[in-house]
Amino acid sequence: MKNVAILGATGSVGAGTLEVIRRHPSRFRAAVLTANRRWEALDALALDLDPDLVVLGTPPPAGFAPQWAGEWRFGADALADAAGSPGSDIVLNAIVGFAGLDATLAALAAGKRLALANKESLVAGGDLVMRALRGGGGELLPVDSEHSAVHQCLAGRPVSEVARVTLTASGGPFREWPARRLATVTPADALRHPTWSMGAKITIDSATLANKALEVIEAHTLFDLPYERIEVVVHPTSIVHSLVEFRDGSSLAQLGRPSMEIPILWALGYPDRLDDARRETGFDPVRDGPLEFEPVREEDFPLFGAGVAAGKAGGEFPVAFNAANEVAVERFLSGDVGFRELAEVVLRTLERFSSRAIESVEDARRVDTRARAIARDPHGEPKSGDAE
């Protein structure tokens, strides 16, 4: 029996994790549940699952009157403390955005198995995360479907045997839209993902292909692969999640219908493959074929190229890209900027940063805070290298 801390329990990945745990009650128990603001939903989960601890990432709101009578804690520090607490064996980090970095570092420093769905941790604090992993002696299992697929295909083989990793992208809802039509995209259009059911932020990132840029950076950090050995192709049906080509010319791929419960189960149960087969998630060659692939339309979705370039440049750029993109998505969803302006917000922000190394969490937080301020209002900010 493994006790699991589920950070972001009320989101889509958190819900998938709870479904996996419910199907395997002799293997896993939800020991810690957290959410950012949705205390009523969190309270309902606590009543159902009776964890040891519940954490809300914000102070108690007005009208806070939970029915679950167990231990509640509040605030960002409480989230990080929960991630590193001795009461859990596995930490599933499904917090959205840069806010998940502290919990990632706390879990790894405490030697936990970290099932990581918060890709922003690796984008904004990659070196810090890998340092914490080595220092704490725990494990890091990716929950992103693409990186879980790579992990499964490697099956313990050294990265030195890998010639190329190919991550797949669905292409989002606008894969077939001509470039001129993209100027008319509304938030409602962008939230209609053709194959995956996800939260609003990652759904918009999938529509702009910013998500795939974040995943390229994540793959570079997780697997210690140079960028020139990481490629992306569009695969509209989202059946093939990644391919790994080895130096002998053979390629392995992981296939399955779109379901986050498959990588979640792999991360929780590794190295065992638990009996969890469900026909709706299995690959059927007749039903799910043919398997089609297309190149990425980089000229029409510039956030993909901008994000990959930020990763290659390193230093402050990945942190700034992630922060500016989070703000741009918020502004798009609120109607403040249009779909085509998302990239403009991010690119203008990146101009103010450099490849200066990120040496600490404080460095990452400083860049993140500054990038968010610039993305909201670029006026009056000095460029990196000017007097600050």
C-alpha cells in the first residue's frame, strides 16, 4: 500500500489520479489532497476519501465552512510542506504553472517518488529540479503522456543508445485552419480540443502549440537529450504518444487512446504494469487506424518556435517564456488580447531577458515575477543588461 499526495486534486489530472486509485484500493490510498481555490470541491473529495490532510493553496475564503472535520492547512507554504511530509510515499504534482515548482523541489528533496504533471517545474527550474532529484535520492516519473511514452519505450536503456525522440502533437483545434482565419479565433474556439479533455490553460497552450514547446524543453531536461535529437510531428488522432529511434535504426512507440490515466498508472505503479486494461483506452489497429503524421506549421503557430528557441538559449529565457505565456493565456481568456497577439506578448517579453544562469529558486522567482509584469505591461521596463 502506497500513500499518495495529490496536489491539484480538483483538476483533470487530479480526477484521473483518483479514478486510478479507486480501481486499485489495495495498492494506493489518497493520503493528502490539495487544491488552489476550489475548497467546496476539495471538501467533497475529502468526505469521500477521508485523507490524512487537506491543503488549500490560499487563505480560508469568506464563508469557509467545510463538512470534512479532519486537518486543513492553508497557503503556498503548506502546499510545499505537504509535498515533503513523511505521510506520503508518492507525490502526484498536478499544480498548474510556475506555482508547482516549490512542491516539486520539496518532494524530491524529501526523497519521494514524484509523479510529475507540472511540466513548468522542469521548464522554469530544470537544473534545480535535477539537482534536488540527485540530492534527495528519490524518483521522478513523468505524467505528461509524451514523456511517459518515452520513459516506457526506453525501458531502462541508456540515452546514449537513442538517436532521436519524436514527440507527437495533436495539432489542436486549428490544425486545418488557414493562417488568415486564425485572427478570428475566440476563447470558446480554442477550448474545443479535438482529442483531449484538459484544463483551460493547457488546452489553450495546445491550441497555440506553446504546450509542445514546453514539452520539448521538458524532454531535454528529463532525458538529458540535446535539442537536435528531439523532434515534433503532428499526429491528429493522438494515438501514438511518442517514438524513440535507437542507434541501430529501430524505433519503438507507445500507443493508446487519449487518456491521462495510462501515464498516471505507470507513474504510480512503476516498475509494475498493473492489471488495469480497459477496452476504451486500448489501441485497436482497425478502429484507430490509419496513423497519420504531418509537419508542424511553425510559421502559423510562432509560440512553438519561440519556446524551443528559449529552451536552447537557456538561462532566464525558459523561465521568462513560461511566465509570459501564462500571462498571455490569462489575457486571451479574459478577452484582453486576440489569439494572434498571444505570441506578440511573449516575444516582446523575451526581449528583456538574457541567458544569465538560474542558480537558485530565488533567481527563478525573480525572473518569473519580472516576466509576468512585463507581459501585463511592457512600458517602462529596462532591457536585460541595462541599469536595473
